[in-house]
Amino acid sequence: AQKVTQAQTEISVVEKEDVTLDCVYETRDTTYYLFWYKQPPSGELVFLIRRNSFDEQNEISGRYSWNFQKSTSSFNFTITASQVVDSAVYFCALIFMNTGFQKLVFGTGTRLLVSP
Amino acid sequence: NAGVTQTPKFRVLKTGQSMTLLCAQDMNHEYMYWYRQDPGMGLRLIHYSVGEGTTAKGEVPDGYNVSRLKKQNFLLGLESAAPSQTSVYFCASSDGDWNTGELFFGEGSRLTVL
């Protein structure tokens, strides 16, 4: 089965705390891409990052960082010094390249609530 | 540059009524998708298209039909709406180059079936 699991349904933190959102995936494909999208309360889906299966380098973008580990099939997302504006639903997604048409499969999302 | 545009943004239907959601993209993308978003279930793929004149079923296609008569447009139809189709619908498009590209989403269409 090819699937994406975000076990954390909702996380609540206080501003300035660090928070990690977990993403675990299953695939038999050797080539795939992982994504994170943010859905703020306004409802649109905002692209955050893309990572391919051959690049296990971690990435940092400002307060955001991503940890990709093929050995554990995980692609976790950390927000450092969280802010109220980080409150949103975050989706991890996976696209499989070896098995026919490429379609993005999403996890169920993690709702992050950052309080002042 | 408008990106991906969905119309209408909101619609209320009675059970049994029909309607069509229109998705238009101005990025010359080959691939287009329709997803539905329900609480606790993430985004689930309804139908997709790999190019003008083509359509294919996704994870949850029952009760929906689609058409891609023009490359820039992808229509999602409900022939006989049911309360279970109450959802937020997202259209997306992509050029298929995942090394540099992404899935571009519309703003969503909220449909309520009474």
C-alpha cells in the first residue's frame, strides 16, 4: 500500500515554543517526491517544500526545517519559535513515480494551534 | 496571473439537483485534478486528467463526472447531488515536472447538499 500517515490530529503550543509535525509514508517505489502544504484558516493551500527520494539532506528555511529519513520513511517538519500566524492545518503529501500516473496522495493533516 | 480559478466559490443544493464546478488554469499545465476535503480525511482525489480530452478515476469517483474539452478547463459534475457530497472541493494543476514544480491549487469551492 502507498499511503501517508500524519498521526497527530491536533497540536497546541504557546507562542515561541518549537513544534514538530510528523509524517510517515509507505511506498515500494524507489523514486518519489514528498511535499508539505499549509492550509491557513482562510482555506487556501500553500506549498511549503518539495523533497525527492534521492536527496536526504535536511533543509532549513527561516524558522522552518525539514528532516527526511528514508530509513524510517519519515519526513518531519519543525517550526522553531512558533508564532500565532503559524496556526494552520499542515498536510504532508507523497507522489509516486514508478507506478503509472503521478498523483499526489495526502495525509489527513495536522492542525496546529499557536496561542499567544 | 490568475493561476487556478474555481467557480462557484459557494453553492447550496438540494438532494437530487445537479451542478457543475468549473476549474480554469492559465499556466498551460497538462495535468489537472479534483480533490475533496472532509474533516479528518485530508484531501482525496476524485478524478484527474493527463491532458486535453482525457480523464481518469481517482480514489473516490462515485457520483461525479468530469470533462476536459479544453486544456485550460476541467469540469466536475454532480448529476444527482447527495448529502454525502457536502464538502470543500479543490481543483489543482501541474506541469508534471516534480523536480521543480508543485501542485497549484484553486481557492476551493464549498458545496452544501441539503
